[in-house]
Amino acid sequence: MSNKILTTHVGSLPRTPELLEANLKRADGAISDEAFNEILTESVDKVVKRQLDLGLDIINEGEYGHITSGAVDYGAWWNYSFTRLGGLTMTDTDRWANQEKVRSEPGNIKLTSFIDRRDRALFSEAYNDPESGIFTGRKKVGNPEFTGPITYIGQDQVAADVKLLRDALDRAGAQHGFVAALSPGSAARLNNKYYDTDLEVVQACGAALSEEYKAITDAGLVVQFDAPDLAEAWDQINPEPSVEDFQAWVRERIDVLNDSIKDIPRELTRLHICWGSWHGPHVTDIPFEDIIDEILRAKVGGYSFEGASPRHAHEWRVWKEHKLPEGTVIYPGVISHNTNAVEHPRLVADRIIQFAELVGPENVIASSDCGLGGRIHHQIAWAKLDSLVKGAELASKELF
């Protein structure tokens, strides 16, 4: 048993200026692949060292390998999959520009367009005000559609991700690393023009992405499944569905995830859910209590979730009534990605202690609510991570 609260984060970290400039040049064809990869490697070395210098325990490559040509915003967490899945045809339509209004019926959930979210309808004036800050840092990009059988074609890319982190860890003399990967349900949120049902799309994504998951864990790294669909999608359903219908929808996606990781060591997996990453009101978010039983069905080694968001910080209470599966841990967010205020280390410690008293300190790894890259200024992001580490040190002294 460790005598300290370990620390980590969810994935995306601010890109270095050199990497941002190189990626823009790559989009314009103004830099060779060799030169770009050299800058990428140097940037990963820097971000790994910076995490270790801060005192973070379980680190990653900042998702630097996930940036797609010209896409420098946080959308890369999702967009990176566009070049790793076969069966896609690119379109000019950005997911935020698509105004299609899809309506669900009882027992038949259908996701509507992002612009048709219920939260957006309630706060339409704020969402249409460029000064509101809701869409800070977002860049529009085209999205593909599923037009053929979904396959995995990203073998070289995931191998590069793994090598970037593994080599950087070795050079820094570190050991514990993780790589984020899209969950089957999140990957399936593109327009479907090939499969008969939405579930078939999710299942095909799961079968394809299982290759990516295995490539990460075969290298001795933890794979984190980015699955905001399991919570965020509630707001993207019109009209609001019954909780029971949504639970069934989530259950299907957890079943697909479980099937896609059945050959992977459980201790090398963790599941990240969140209620979206935009700086909005979030008053239509589904309560954690309503979905936690379905989330805990995931056969993973740990569960990462928002615990610092102004909309979800109170939900530590769910652990009073729900028991962790044996051999698993939680990664509660104790710093938030949707506010510029840097949490005081004492507040971070208090949050950690709240969770530790309910599930046991040995089962808590302190984390962030979501990725920090592209959502807040890089100075603030790193200050928050510093506060995370200092808060964990305070909590460790009191808990152990």
C-alpha cells in the first residue's frame, strides 16, 4: 500500500508554441514529416519532463500525437480518430454548424445535432454571444460520415503514440504512463450512412478500436477510454428521455466497451466520463447518481469523473451509497477545466479527503475533471496541476 495519494490528469495538456507552429506549417505543406516528427518528439520530451518536475505520478504525452493537421484546439481528442478508422468519408460539415434537429421517441434514443442541445436552447442568448466565453479555444473542422464497414487503419499512428511516450518515459527515468483513446460510443457519434442501427455502429467501432487499446497496453501503458458520451449525450437528446431509456442506452455502450477489452489486463485500463468540456451552464446535465450503476458495470481498473466542476462537485456523495468493484480505484477530478480560478491546495486536499473517507485512501488517485489543453490558458493549466500535486501532498500527510 502506498503512503501517498497518487496524482494524474485526464489527458490533453497545453501544446508547446513550437508544436503549434509546426502543426500549422504541416497543414500548409510547409514542413517535412521528418522535421515535424523531430519537433513532436522534442515537445513530448518537454511535456513529460514538466509533469515529472511538478511531481505528477501517472503521466502521458499530453495527447500531442493526437493533433490532426491544422487542428490545434481541444477537438483533437475526438478528431484524431478520423484518420484511424476506415469506412469514413470526409465532409465539409462541422459538428457545431450542423443544425439538424433529430427527435427521439420513448425506447428509441437518437442524438440530435450539437447545436440543438437542450442546454443551448435554454441559454440561446449566451450561446450566441461571442463575448460569453462558452466556445473559448474552439476551431471549426470538417467531420466525416460512416459510409462503409468500420475498420482500424491507425496501426502506425498508435505505434507512434506509444513510442513517443515510452521513449520519453525512459529518457526521464520514469515508469507510469497512460495514453488516452476514444471509447466505442464516442467514436460512433458521427453521421451514419452505412449501418442499419446505431448499436451496430458502436459495435463496429468497438471491434476496430480494440486494436488501438491492445497496442497501448501491450507496451505496458494504461489505456484511458475517453467516454463523455456516457454522460454528456443526455443533453443531446430531444426531447429529454426517461432516465430508464438513457440508462439502457448507456448499458449498451458499456457492454460494447467490455467486449472490446476482454483480452486486456483490467489493471491497465481506466474509464473517463464527463459532462462535456464547453464553458457553459450545464443545467441540463444528468446527475451522476442516475448513471453510476451503469458506469460501474465497466470492467476497468478505475473510474475517472468530474469532482470539481461547479455543477458536479457535490456529487462525491454518490460514493456513500455505491461500492467500488473489488480491485478498482477512482480518479476524481479535484481541479476543474472550466474555470480560470486556480484551486487552493487546501481545497484540493479537502476534496481528496472527502473521497478517501468514503472509498479508502488506497483507492483514490487525484486527477483533473477533464483535459486542460485548449480550454484554459497554458499558464493557468500548469498552475492548476501544481495545485493538484500540492493538495495531494497535504491530503497524504493527513490520511497516512
